[in-house]
Amino acid sequence: MDFELSKSQKEIQKAAREFAKGEFDKELAIELEKKHEFPAKIWKKAAELGFIGIHFPEKYEGQGLGVMENILVAEEFCRKDSGIGAAVILGGFAAENILRFGSDDLKEKFLRKVALGEMLCGGCFTEPDHGSDITRMNTTAEKDGDTWIINGVKTFITNGCLASFFSVLCQTDQEVHPSHRGQSLFLVEADRSGVNANEIGDKMGVRMMSTAEVTFKDVRVPLGNLIGEESKGFYHVLEFFDESRILIAAQALGTAQGAFDRALSYIKQREQFGKKIGHFQVSQHKIADMATKIELARLVTYKAAWNFDQGRIDPKLTSMAKMYAARTAVEVADEAIQLLGGYGYMLDYEVERFYRDAKITEIYEGTKEIQKNTIASALLGKMK
């Protein structure tokens, strides 16, 4: 059992850290957040340097690496800035559906452009009436000659108003029971007639990302836009979640580490009652707890990534990583604010923004309650 990163992984980690240090300016981050503006220039630079789609095959402009390398980049980006980091690493969100299940034609047309920073994408799974329950879909796709006709509404869609294409989960068989056995996954280009996206409004955090409601009204896509097998869409999406939840765990991990870094630096400098507050035992206990939680989150997140790269699918482990890392991000960022006191509540000191950005990691890609359901189901098995 080897807990050490490989030489190449350490080099990727270092490169990501140096890129973030050079590009993720604090004042720029505050400006982008206030404007609710996507960091497009930084995203394109990241793509040019190979950070986007690092886990794509080389023939699609990736580096042929694994989930482990992808999350190392995510961790470093979010450690430097929780907002810019999240926006950049999720620019290619749900492209893995094309990577894992799409036809060679779909891969050729879309993966390369994601890796080159020419296209953002999004996953359309959540619906207004069903939330985290994707076993039932009101969005339908009906076959009509050489096309599918899609109708429905998806909500809380990351990159919704900026994406060039979406992976859309639809009900294609209305009669089958249980209903999730009749779902299929489609690639839908954002510029097709009948596709409309609208921002859902101001958010607590991740304000640099577009979060939208996407509607599909009589949208026609060719039969070749089916991703994977017909009626297997639910299972394809579940497998995608096993990968994407590791990425969200890494986002949470980096956010926690970034908040911790700032709190640690502050208590080493801030003086109260005639000495540095880092000398007070209460401060020392706080940072000890914070560092321990981060290390545990890192271990389970890295293990989940390593396990996936071995070709094993383990929903229990990925849900553990996502749930624990997300909780760690929220708790560590909260304590960081507490350590900074009044300054921690101020925008200029960053930790309040890290706190706001941390919370979403407990919600998207399945709430913490959904993760607990998955973990419990794996532990209990089928009970009579």
C-alpha cells in the first residue's frame, strides 16, 4: 500500500498550483463574483495548458490520464480560489457521459472542443418536480422517423446559459416499471430550435457559474445523439455520478484547504491581549481539528479516485468521499470565519466567500442525505 503520489502526479499538482497562483487574482475574483461573470479567459488558458479534460484520451486533446490527476488539478484550483476554481473545473461538467458512453462520432465532435476550451457543457438531470430523485423523469423523448423529439424542463443546471451542449436524461418508455428502466440519455446542442435557458436568480455562492433552468420544447435531435444505449440512461448517469462526485469531493477538499490556509496565516500574525492568537490553546485546538478533518477528507477522496482509475465502480466509497469532504469544507470554512472574527465576515478576507462556496458541495451531485441513502443501501443490501 503506497500513499505517495507518483512523480508525474506531483508535477501536475505543482503545475496546477503555480497556474492558480499566477492567474487567480483576489481582486479579479471579487469583481467576477459581483458581476456573476464566468472566468472565461482563465478557463481558456487552463485549457491551453492541458488542465481541462486532462482525463480525456490524447486523440481528443486530453492527456490520457485518470480521475486522480483530474482531481489533483481541481483541489489546487479551489484551494487558491473557491469561486474561480469551481467555475474552471466544472466547465466541462458531464462531458464524461460522452467520454464513457458516447459514440466515436460524438466524441470526435465534442470532447476535443471541451478540452481545447472552445465549449462549455452541462448535465440536465434535475427537474423542478423531482429534485434529487432521478428515478422519474417528466422530460420525454419520443422517436419520430430519424429523430427524437424532446420536451421537458430541467433546473439548477450548471453552465446552463453558457453551455454549447447538454447531456439530457429523458423518459423514452412511459409504460415500463420501475420507470427508471425506460430512461435514455441524449446529447442536445444548445443552439437547437426549442432549447431555452434562463438564469434561476442570485445564489448564495458559486456566483461565477451560470445556474439555469433549461426548457426543451419539441426539440429534434438525430438518432445518433443518443448517448450509450436506449433505456440505459439511468444507469449511465449513475456511473457518471460515481465519477463526478469524486470531482465535487475534490472541489470541497480544495475549498477547505484554502479556508484553512487563510485562517492559519491570520492567527500567526494577529495579536490580542499582548500575543499572537495562535498561542491561545482554543485557536490551536481549532486548527488541529480543521487540519485533521482535511487530512481525512483527502485520504477518502484520493482513495475514491484511485479506486475509479482501477476500473472499479464503488458508489458507497464515492458517496462517502463526497459527503465527508463537503461537510469538511463547510465546517472548516465556518471555523476559519470564527478565527478571523469580524474580519472573517468581510468580503476582502475571502473566508466568508469560501464558506458560501463550500455549501453547494453538500447539495449538488446529490445532497448529503442522498449520499447517506447510497451508503446505507450498500451496507444493508437487499433486505426481506
